[in-house]
Amino acid sequence: MDTVTRPRILVVGAGFAGVECVRRLERKLAPDEADVTLVTPFSYQLYLPLLPQVASGVLTPQSIALSLRRSRKYRTRIIPGGAIGVDLKAKVCVVRTITDKIVNEPYDYIVLAPGSVTRTFDIPGLTEHAFGMKTLAEAAYIRDHVIAQLDLADASDDPAERAARLQFVVVGGGYAGTETAACLQRLTHAAVQRYPRLDPGLIKWHLIDIAPKLMPELGEKLGRSAQEILKRRGVDVSLGVSIDKAGAEEVTFTDGRVVPTHTLIWTAGVVASPLMATLGAETVRGRLAVTAEMCLPGHDGVFSLGDSAAVPDLAKGDGAVCPPTAQHAMRQGRHVAENVIATLRGQAMQPYVHKDLGLVVDLGGKDAVSKPLGIELRGLAAQAVARGYHWSALRTNVAKARVMTNWLLNAAAGDDFVRTGFQARKPARLKDFEYTDSYLTPEQVRSCVEGKAIESP
């Protein structure tokens, strides 16, 4: 008897793009129409824009980690691991599971949404001594580390060590860096009141960026407003400056300054997942070159979107590509699902078009700058828009309830300064969290698919 197999749809990545795609596929496809599989190291969707609030303790880590297994009605199979290579000819995705086992996962249609990783440069000591702000583990670890510096400074009788532990450097004047510096500065400012032996004047936060303006996407006025807010709080903002080298106890800026510090947080942009380089296909600054329908030219059934794909921005035109924002990723996820379904059913695909709705930046407390629909807002109005946008974008009611409860509790009771124990004896830095060295070369992918032994990358 002939066995009829259903088409296999493989989605790589559980970020905004991947999860929105899976949810739309589940809602629109009949159970016997296709099998949907999701490859992700963690069975949750991370609401990335709120990471700085986790680092500062305003939100608990659980509140922005939206479980993918909470509801029983979802039928997607989840493979706990990371995609480390794709063979487009054989239609096989190579997956390294969380137990370090390498498996080959065949597919008929693949949706590549592995997201991005922290962009680094060839700066001496950077990956060994810097922290990132891209994962939930990094945010929780940074919070422990920052509070630990206050504890260690309070316990030290060496004025030089005390001063070094109370200086903090954040590199990156985009949204992630600005919000991280703003939120953590508020945390240390409130925490130091509980340390009578520490002089609050010793706490110094440095925010640096090689660009000439802070958050240029916001425009001249709002960028300047954000910079003024930070300076008013005592944050030293240096533009046109980057890192020359990093050490365990000091950081050297490109303008020659040497800052004694044990805390270097690197948020200077992102690049597409290294998975894109394993395909042997055309890329645009590391992002997979796709059509407006988010298809890979010359390869049937291959779709890519989000931070890892250079999706043409038809709303802007002039050859622009969509920026790597959550706003675009969520809408692309839903749209690519419709195109996958259209392909399955022999219908025409539609190009992706979305006009940017604006930007929001939460600086903590009553401070924020926002630009919804081109309208420039500051202060409480901007804060209401920023938090309202984030709250409404959370996918589940449980997550919304947790986040709102955290916000209300923090507003009423203030910050807490408890270390949870992530800051253990063995330090962990940027290179330890994102596993960027675990991907295969195209040749290794081919060998793996053919069943040949490969050497670990």
C-alpha cells in the first residue's frame, strides 16, 4: 500500500519572525495538510526589546520568555537545538541538539529565521572581557555582575580597586546600548544608597559610540533629548569614540583615555546569524539576499526573513532593505506563512510591504523618547507610548499580566538589589553565550548530509 506523506515545513529560529510564522501556519493549515517543525535551542520566544529591564531588575526573566509549550492546541514539533548548516540541494538542515548530537532534518519547505548575533570587531580582548546584551542569560548575568561590583567595592579597602569596580562602560549608541546604560545607571544609583561606605560620586557610567549622533534613526531633536537625559543623570556620553583594546581591569578608548573598570558591555550592533554563510548563496552584508516575497531565488521552497534576510523594503523603495527590528520581523513572519501556504496550494505569493510605525526608547523611570507615526514625544507621554507598545506586542495574556505586574510593583516598591547567583566563580563573557563558533562550512554540511565524519568546527 502506498504511503502518502505530508509536506514537511521546517522553521529555523524562535524569534519574532519564526514564532509568528509558526503560529500563522498552525492557524491556517489543516492538520493533514502539512507537518510543521521548529528548530530552536530554547522552547520560548524572547521579547528582546525588554532585555535592558531584565538586566536592571525591573522585570523578571520569566516575564519576557514566552513559552512555546504552554498551550496544548499547538501541534508543531519542536527540535531542541540549533541549525548549524543547510544543504539546499539535498533539502536537509543539519542540527546540533542541546545534547551536542548532530542530526540531519529533511524538509520540503524551509523558513530561515535564525535571527542575528552580536557584531564584534577584531579588537584585542573584546570577546574575552566584554558582556553582550542579546540573550536572556546575558541580561540575568549582567545584573548579577553589576550588583556584585557594588558588593566588592564596599568590601574593598583599596581606593583604586573601589573606583575601578564602580566604573561601567557601555559600547553602542543604538537602542540596546542607550536603554542598557540608562536602566542600569538607575539601578546602581538606587542601590548605592544601601551602601553607606560607598561614595555615590564614584559611580560613573560611560556610553560611547563611533557614530556622531545618538540613535540617529530618532532624528536630531529626540536623539539630543535622550543624550541630555543621560547627561543629567551623570552618564558620560562620548560620540565618535570606540574601544581600542579591552582588559580584565581596564578599557582603552580610541581617543587615548584609559578607564579602569571590570564591566564592559558591548551592544555595538548585530549581524545575521552565521547560518547564512553555510548555504553558499548570495548575501548582502551577511544577510541572505531574497525577493520581496522572501524567497531565495533559484531554490524552490526556501524562504528567509527577519534579521538574517535582506528583505526589500518596498515602502521606502530605492533599493532599501527592511531594518532588523521586531516590528518588521513580526509582520514578515505572518506574511511568509501566507506565502508558504500559497505555494502549498498552488496560489500566487504576495510581496511584503509595511510602512514603519515609528520607534520607542524607554530610558527607565519617567524618562523616554518616542516617535510613533512620526510624532515626537518626550517624558511621560513618550513613556506611556513606549510601554504601551511593548505591552501590546507581547504575544500571550500571561506574559502581559506578568510584565504589567512587574512594572506596577517596581513603581510602588522600587528596585531590589538581590544577586541570584549567576555571578559564580567561573566568569562568562560575550564569547561564552552566543556559540558563534559552532557553525559548519558548506563543505562540512555536505559531508554531514552524505554521512561522512566531520571534524568539529
